[in-house]
Amino acid sequence: MGTEEAETPVNDSFSVTIPAAVGRDVDLEPGDRFRWRVTDDGQLAAELARERHGAADSLDPVDIGETDAVEITESYDWS
């Protein structure tokens, strides 16, 4: 990894721009997504969640049978 540290501002809609050098270092592509979380000690952590095309092409479908979402939902204790 070539980028040691980079800083960008947060705009009014809480968006940030990822510096080009950082994007290149992690092979960032349009459509890639981030998972954000705040750690117990207050640090912001971002994890790159790649959704590359064709990643699930080799998976076989699974038949879970018929379901009834209304029946399942009505069985919940909403109190």
C-alpha cells in the first residue's frame, strides 16, 4: 500500500471524497460499497464491501419451500 495518510472534508450531506491515491491502493471501482461502524472507543471504521459482477454465478439456487410472510409475521409477539 502506497498511501500512508490522507484527509478529506465532510460536506453538508455528510459525504466524503475518497482520495484518488487511496482508491488506487485498494483497487476501488465504481459500485464498490463501504460498511461503516463506530468502535467502542469512538473510532470510525470503514470496511470495503466488494460486490464484483459474477461473484455468485457459480452458486446453485436453494429451494426453501413455500412461505407465508403474513402467517409468520402474525406469530410474532409485538408487545
